[in-house]
Amino acid sequence: MLEPRIKGAAFGAFLLLGSLLGAESAIGVNWGTVSFHKLKPSAVVDLLKDNKIEKVKLFEAEPDALRALAGSGIQVMVGIPNDLLAILSSSPAASDLWVRQNVSAYVGKDGVDIRYVAVGNEPFLTSYAGQYVNYVVPTLLNLQQSLAKANLAGSVKLVVPCNADAYEANLPSQGAFRPELTDIMTQLVSFLNTNGSPFVVNIYPFLSLYGSSDFPQDYAFFEGTTHPVTDGNNVYTNAFDGNFDTLVAALTKIGYSQMPIVIGEVGWPTDGALNANLSAARAFNQGLINHVLSNRGTPLRPGVPPMDVYLFSLLDEGAKSVLPGNFERHWGIFSFDGQAKYALNLGRGSKLLKNARNVQYLPSRWCIADPTKDLSSVANHFRLACSEADCTTLNYGGSCNGIGAKGNISYAFNSYYQLRMQNSQSCDFDGIGLVTFLNPSVGECRFLVGVTDTSFAKFRACSNRLIYLVLVLWGLRFLGVY
Ligand SMILES: *[C@@H]1O[C@H](CO)[C@@H](O)[C@H](O)[C@H]1NC(C)=O
Ligand SMILES: *[C@@H]1O[C@H](CO)[C@@H](O)[C@H](O)[C@H]1NC(C)=O
Ligand SMILES: *[C@@H]1O[C@H](CO)[C@@H](O)[C@H](O)[C@H]1NC(C)=O
């Protein structure tokens, strides 16, 4: 007798939750800026607008990005890096100042529509060995006070993006937070619940596949699987739902079965690993978007998809650490210069992504290894170039892995040359480098041309000779010489 009633009550609650939150799942994006070649922030905001992306997540309160977002109508989640948590947790004054400088300064009429502040980024990550764990709740309490003082507590919600390693289980229904986190999670979720904030989690089926050779490949995607996971009466056909429901079970276990969930990061990279390619990324992201927008929900939350989903990522970030793997620089649905990598329907009326407009490229020229020179002694140059510039696509599984030894060297030279804003000395390499005006790209392997948001500040610092050369080149271009 009892059981159906509970189920009925729970179902009613789901319908309520669904009508409150589920109906309007939004697809947002993460806008990270760890890049050698940055688009102008205003070009990025135009890119968001052109693609009708209404929510964006920033990892820091970057003044340039926030200024560009002012008046755009785009809803913003502003991040606080983990290394600020120590001071913010211990000093109400620091917390007040953070809110003043990084929220109050931007909101208001024609300002930035800041909806969330993300307190830390995956602060409970196992590999941080607990160093931030005890700062999280005190920081939340301080910031909440600061927001209240600034009259922003009603419009700006605090959240804590967690990695999915905060919980674990063999089956979704058995989900539980890591034992050492149970106390902190209970305090955190109670805080979120009191303040009307969602739980934010980052879910990465790609990393599960990358990290384990026996992870069934089709379980990472949304098109059905030969390896479904059976959990009581529930059958899971994709890792995303399985992971999501593991979190739902963990939240239920600490008494918050109704806690709304936002996906802070989810995505698939396109390069730098065998499973990271254009078709896989397209299949995953499109499958995810269709799944979320179908409002189907998951077995434990039928009809209640995540409140919002922030794709990781908007743009490739070529200066990110490759510690996790070479794929780390290739998560963008757009390349670093705002060009769509594949067809993706964000559910906003267009079947395709729209490219960035008015991208300020450096001149169309590349640095390659002089084909007439002996290349037997360039190993050091290659290493130096790739230690600074991005050469990740050259490695096994990368889009430039098959271009041969000479191609490798040219690729490295060019990456370095573009990183140095095409400074002529940066294509010397003891006389082996050669500037060319013919695009050396081969097949899917793209030899990039840099972009700049620095309004030619660095460019101006280059030698007069270079500027003269550019003028000559532009002149030749108009004459139709190339
Ligand atoms: C505001 O945010 C930026 C970017 O994260 C940070 O460098 C700065 O210290 C913050 N301001 C305060 C007062 O903490
Ligand atoms: C792309 O990745 C998918 C899925 O991980 C894999 O099955 C496929 O073979 C890869 N495609 C190429 C061309 O490498
Ligand atoms: C090109 O460079 C990559 C990365 O260093 C290496 O894995 C690959 O074997 C190289 N290819 C050739 C033909 O030397």
C-alpha cells in the first residue's frame, strides 16, 4: 500500500519540478580563454548571439569578456578560481570586495545579466587531495552575505561545479557521495536548497572511454548500445543518463531527491586522441542536445532533464595544459578562430552553427621547413617550437599524425611562427625556416594562421621591416600577384 503512494507522491513532485524547471532546458556554453590566439571578446559575444546561445559560463570574472557581455541579454555564470577560495573563506572583507569588483560593477541596467557565481571549479576533485574541500562552505556563507549586502541575493545564485568523481557506485540507484565528502556535501546541498540554487555537475563520457579500454564505446553515445546497464527495473543505454542518475541517487541518499541539477560541463573533443574526432564529437553533442531537449529525462527523473546544460566548450583553447591528454586543447564546437567544426543543431532554429564574423587574422602566410635544406639536425628546433606552441595534432590519434617527418617539422615551425605573431625572426630556425604564401594544410590537418584581439599591439612591436613586408604583400595581393 505504502509503495504506490510514495511513488505517486514522487511522480507528482517530478511533474511539479518538471513544470517549474524541466520545460525550458537551455543549452549554454563554457567560454574558456586559455588560448594563444584569442578572438576579440565582442566577436565572441556576436558568435553567441548569432547562434542564439543564451547562457554562457566563464571560468573567471574576466573584465574584457564581461564588458563585451554587457547589454547582450546573455545570462552569465561567473567562475571563481580555486586559488581564491582560501582568502574568500576566511575574510568577509575579501568576499565583499570580490562581489563588488566582479559582480556589482557589471550588473544593472544595460549591464551584464549575471545569474550565477560558480564558487571554485571542481574543488572536490580527487586529484586535488582535499586541499580546497574545507574552504567551500565558508566561502559560500561569506559570499552569500556579500551578495545580500549588495542587494543581489535575489538575482545571483551561488553554485559549486563538481566533477562527477564526487560520487560513485556500481549501479546508478546505488549512487553515493564519496564517504569523505558526505558531510561537506550535505552542508553544501542544504545551502543550495535554502538559497534556491541547483547542483552543478560536470559529466564526461569521453573521459570514461579514454580512460578505460573496456568501457563499451557505444555506451558513451546516445544511439543505443549493445551493452546496456540493467539496474532493477531500469535500463541505461548511455553513460550520461547512468552518471546523472548516480548523482540523483546520491542526492536522494542525503535527503535531497528533488535538488535541481545543472550540467556545468559536458562535451567531446575533436582531436588529440583516437576517439576524439569530428564525427564522434558531432554524434555525442547532437545526441546529448536532442536527448536533453526531448524532455525525456532519465529513469530516476522521468520528464525532468537537467535544468541547463553548458557544453564544453565554445572554442578550442590551444594554450591549455596537456596533462590530461592532447585532446585537452580541442574541446571546442568552434575552432580557436570561431569557425564551426561540424554541423550542430542547438535546437534554436538553425541546423548549422554560424561562424564568427569579422575575425582579425594575421596575414595569410605560414612558416615551413625549407624543402631544399637538410633537415637532419632540426630536432632541437622542433622540440623548442612544440614546447611553446601547440603541436598536439601531430601525435598519434591527431588530425596531423600522418603528414610525415618533413610535414611534422613544418607544422611545428608554423605553430611557433603564428604564436609569435608572425615575427620574421620566429621563422628562422638557423636558416631552415621559410615563409610561404601557399597554405600548407593537408587534408584534415590545418596549418593555422593566428588571430589577434590585441588590436595589433604586439604586431606594432615587430620590426619596421616586417610592417614594410606586410605592406608590400598587401600591395601584391591587390595587384593580383598571389
Ligand atoms: C575578481 O576576479 C578576478 C578574476 O578571477 C580576480 O583576479 C580578482 O582578484 C577578483 N577580485 C577580487 C577583489 O577578488
Ligand atoms: C572517431 O571516434 C569514434 C568514436 O570514439 C570511433 O569509433 C571512430 O573510429 C573514429 N573515427 C576515426 C575516423 O578515427
Ligand atoms: C611526427 O611527430 C609526431 C609527434 O612528435 C610523432 O608521433 C610522429 O611519429 C612523427 N612522424 C614522423 C613521420 O616522424
